[in-house]
Amino acid sequence: MKRLILLAVAVTALTLAGSAAAALSPWTFVGAGAVCSPTSTFSGGALHLSKPCATTTNASAGATITGLQGQAFTSASFTLANASQCQGGSPRFNIGTTGGLFFLGCNNVTPTINANGTATYTFSPANLVPQLPGNTVGTITSVDVLIDVQGTADLSNITVNGQTQVPAPGPTTKAQCKKGGWKSFSSPSFKNQGQCVSWFNHNH
């Protein structure tokens, strides 16, 4: 009996590990008192980010990358529609680790300009920029890719630690349906926030 219980626990752990695969979860943020309508949607193989207000406005658009907690950071990359979309280090990766927060901004590396005019930015651990003195690189606790300057960015081929990131096939939390997040899902797609929440309630 004890062995059967241990086997059941092991199978459950493997199932959970498989369901926790890395995926993009688009989001937008507007600080208290700020006026802005940022957008974050995924379509046509690209994450489309927009901040249509002044850079000084406390607002941003991005996506959380799940499923990487506990790993050591080894690499990251994304491709922009063109190099002019890199503005003041944005878009960038925010890499939270057990040793602190690090940025990987598009202005920290020289891009590879591809034949079709797109620009690929590739990062290594040497490019991590600590956000507080004394930060040390530990294991990953969180990963986000975002813009917080005025403008737009179209990111494709987003990778972290060699894994290409795309949205999960449906919302994994109700919060992902809010603030326009319902627009980011394509399989299934939704007509509005309520339909997205209803799908979540039915499937979770």
C-alpha cells in the first residue's frame, strides 16, 4: 500500500510538472492616479506591446513568463519588428532571482539585423544589470518581458533558457482575462472578458 501511495504521489508530481510548462501570460499595468491605456496582446506569433502615453507615466505593458522558477538563468532573446522599437532599454526582460532583480534591456546588447529587417537581441548572464547594489545572481523567481517607455514593440521568437515562449492555450487565472487580457488568447479566442472568465470557470 505504501508503495502504491508513493507511486501515486510521483505520478501526480510529474503531471503537475508537465502542466507548469513555461508560457507567456500577457498583462498591463497602470499606477494609481495615472491615465493611460497600455495593451499587451499575442497574435501572428508576436507579442504586441503598446504604451500610448508619456514615458514618465506610471504604466507598462508586458507578459509574465511562467515555469522557470528555481532554474539558473542561462540565456534569453527576442526579435523586434525593427531596431527602432528599442527605446531607452525598453523592451527588456526583468529577471527576479533569489539574489535580487536584474534587467536585460535591448540597449545592453548589439542586435543582429536579419535579412527581413527584424532585429534579434540575445542576452547571456554577463548582460544582467543589477537593480540594487549587492544583488547577486541566484536562481530564477520571476521573469517578465515589458515596455515602460512611450511607444510600441512587436516581439517574436521570445526565448528564456532555450525555451520559446508562447501563450498558454487558455487562461490559468481569472486575472488573465481582465484589463484586456482576454484579447491575448487565440486557442480558444474570446469575444469579451465575460466569455474568458466563463471559460476559466468551466475548465478549472
